[in-house]
Amino acid sequence: MPTTAALNVQTAQPDFAAVKQRQQGAWSSGDYAIVGTTLQIVGEQLCEALDLRAGSRVLDVAAGNGNATLAAARRWCDVTSTDYVPALLKRGRERAAAEHLTIEFREADAEALPFADASYDVVLSTFGVMFTPDQDKAASELARVCRSGGKIGLASWTPQGFIGQLFKTIGKHVAPPAGVKSPALWGTPARLDEMFGDQASDIVAEPRMFVFRYRSPDHWLDVFKSYYGPMLKAFAALDEIGQAALRRDLLTLLGEFDHSDDGTVVVHSEYLEAVISKR
């Protein structure tokens, strides 16, 4: 398993504002909700791991199209759903309206949450806050708005899992921002302890498996490069030869993780489910 040191090579201090602007553009491109909706089970499982209680004040950070948001609201919690991509919040609102769920949706930056200290009983994020460029600032914000005795729940892709390796593969073709820590660090217990240990009475982190299911390898690739912003942007940055090389590498990676024996895609992708109890 890669260590924190191996994944975190220090360089000059990056321009976090510029990186964030580019990231926001990437996640606003395509239509992440097409991919995000398939991950609903992760939000449900995280809410169960948190042992959510009806009436709890819950904040979903970098909520995307609202998987964990909806899961918490289905458990009669008072939920606020935030993201910095308005189009994704719109999708969350549509889903909430379809289920007649009362949820507050607010545009917000995970590194500067517009809420008072200790405002929430539970703060959670599924595959969202892990992509913030300033990880320490984002972690500090999650802890700040969570009350003493409350919980922070996270689902983050691991470095060795499929999505962690997907970003590593993309990085071989389109260089990631210099000096920015790998998002997959959130999927390691060591990094969670670095970010939250001083403010946590307990951190329980367990590896879990999400299964991507698609009609075929070509179907998976078509969906991801059409709707998954980071991959869409990667292909757009390459010429025809570069795109062909990236396509080959991605399909090779898919084959390494694919458990299907019938031509469809059944890819096991590891993530880390963490429940952090705030002091």
C-alpha cells in the first residue's frame, strides 16, 4: 500500500485558488450526475455506519448530485446539502422534489463553509471533499462546523483501488497540478489521522468495495469520458494520438479490475469508509 510520503511529494506552494477554479470547471463539464447516481449505495451505507438518528442536523459537503444527502433525509434528518457546482445542486433538488424530501441546498466551498462553529451533529462527504486542493483547510472546516461529540463521515477512493489507479493513469498523460496532494490520500488511515487526529476521540476507518457495472468496456469508457469531468477534460487536452494512448491505458486498467466473464463490466473499486468522532 502506498505510504503518505510516497503520495505526497512536496514542491513549491501551489496556487490553490487557480487549481480550484480549474477543478470547478472540470466538475461543471459533462454531467457528473450520470455517474454519481450509480454510487447511491455508498451514501446509504455511510449513513448506516454513522448510525444516523432522526432529527439530527446533517451537513453534506461537496455533495454532488446528492447521494448522501438523500440517504440522510430518508432517515428523517435535517439536511443541508452543499457543493460549488450549481448544476449538481440543481440535480439534487430535482431528486429531493421527486421523493418529497425537505432539504436545504446551498452553494458553498468546502474550504470555506458558510456556517457557524459546531452547527451540525454530523458532517459527511462521499467522494467529494477528497478532491479539494487544500486538504488541510477542508478537513479543518469539516471539524469546525461539527459539534463536540458529533461525527464526521467520509467515503474516499483509496490509492490502490480502481479510481485511485484511474487518476494515476490519467496523470501519466495529463500532469496533475504541481504541489497538490493526491486526492487518494483521503483514502488512507494515515492521512486521516494527520488531518483529524488532534480533534478526534476516535477514528474508525474500514475498506469497502463499490462495484461499477456497465454494459461493456466501451460503454464504461464512453460514459466516463462524456460525463465524468476530469476524464472529459483529460481527453480534451490531448491530440488524437494522445487520446488513443489514454484510451488504451484506461481499457487496460479496466481489464485488470474487471471481474466479469460475460463481456459486461463488473469492476470492484475499493474505498475507505471513515467515521470520525469529534472531541
